[in-house]
Amino acid sequence: FEWLVRSNHSCAHSLSALVPEAYKGQPDYDSRPEIADMYEYYAGLQEPWDGPALIVFSDGKQVGAGLDRNGLRPARYLLTKSGMVAMMSETGVVDVPDSEIVAKGRLGPGHMIIADLEKGEFLDNDHIKEKLALAAPYGEWMGKHAKTVSKMAFSADEAAADAEGIPQQLTAFGWSSEDLDMQIADMANLAKETLFSMGDDTPLAILSEKPRPLYDYFKQRFAQVTNPAIDPLREGIVMGLGMPIGTPGGPSP
């Protein structure tokens, strides 16, 4: 982020390229395809970061905040008649009479707000993204230089008939023996998806009968979370299987 800002890119521009919102399949952008074109362009130059995070930024001239595409962090804001902009995790943190509030709301997934300290302006997400998208002909660049590879026909029955080719198919699709044992086995035997827990379930080194490194005897406690299944079918609004390939390059505004 700092490298882009020091390379003469604005904070909003840098954050939009690094932490973009989920722009595909968004009805709000049907009438503004230039915003989707901008995100599509930067998807080929920079792998997006999904967070979860609420990022507050400033370059001394502007101060703002942006939310990741999943929108898992609370961020509410308000604008008063006197020009004060306040952002907090919950409503009521800043005690302001309702009669003094001009506008209020919350950051949605991938949204951004900015307070321009030089011009004395408050910019909402639509204004910010529209201005960034019109700064360069992203759609023209994508139409000229990008090519879309359509889906190819695939027959699972034909692939399964070639028993000798199964290891090659597993390798091509990134499957390992762990995936077969932990995921496919549960799906085939129990008709359910596997739930994974983030944590270290290795037995304590002091109870092991085998020699272990010294640092294995030290443990740090941390919170464990269970991650529900997420895939591009049920969570298509925030994720997909599309992947840009090729040599990064081309014009940059």
C-alpha cells in the first residue's frame, strides 16, 4: 500500500487495487460497467487480498476507511452539520444529537469512505469508485489485450474409465492423498462435508516416545475456530474460480 502511495497513486486507488470489492455479478454495476472493468484490469496485475479487515488510511491530505469484500468487520459512520466525520464499530460511541447529523450509514462489503481534508469534502463509496474508474480507459485496455478462455467440456465417466490416468488427473487438479482420505471419504461414507479446525492437534512433546526438537516442548495457547464450508456456488457473491494468467504488464494510470 505504501509503495503504491509513494508511487504517486492515491490512497483510494491503491486500496481498490489491493483489497477490491466483489464486483462480479453485482447488480449495482450493471449500469456502471467501467467500475467492473477497473477491477478486472487490476485483477490481472495484483492478487486481491480478502481480509477480513477494516483498514483506516491517511496520506495527510485525505483520511478514509475501507472494508474487505466479505464485510465481516463492523464500521459505522456519521457526518454532522459542522463537518465532523466520525467512524466507529458500533452506533452510539460518539454522542451526537440526531438533529446535528446530516448523513449516517455503515460500510458495506468492499466499500470505502473518504474525508478530504484539503477540499473539506466527504466522499462516499459510489463517488470514489466512479472517479477512479473514469481516470483511465480500463474497458478499452481489457478489450484490446485480454482474452477470455471459455469452459471446456469434461466427462467424469470417461476420466474414471482410464484407471492409469487417475494419478495424472489428481495431480492436474491439485488433489492429494490427504484430500481423498479426509474429504472424499467423509462425503462418500457419511454424505456430509468435512469441517476443519484451525489448530495444532499434535500430541505434547513431553508425552512422545520419539525424540523431538527443543522448541516442540513449548506451546502457545490460542483461540481455535471452526471454518464452515465455503465454495463459489453458495458464496458466489464474494468468490469465484476465475483466474487471470499471463505476463503482468500493460499501461498503468
